[in-house]
Amino acid sequence: MAVAKKLAVIVWHMQSKAEDYARVRPALHAKKLRDLELRSG
């Protein structure tokens, strides 16, 4: 239950401030975005 609450708080803060997750790895994020672009056409 504590993990679910922590995740909910993180998501709420990210959405309310329109921010990206602070601990994201830039290379991994770029790869995921590129894969998404390729799949969407």
C-alpha cells in the first residue's frame, strides 16, 4: 500500500507541475521516444 501511495504522489506532482521524471536516463528516454515515432509512422 505504501508503494502505491508513493507512486500516486510522484505521478500527481509530475502532472501538476508538467515535469518529466527527474531520475530518467536520457539515452533510454530518447530510445523509447524514437521507437514510439517509428511505430506510429
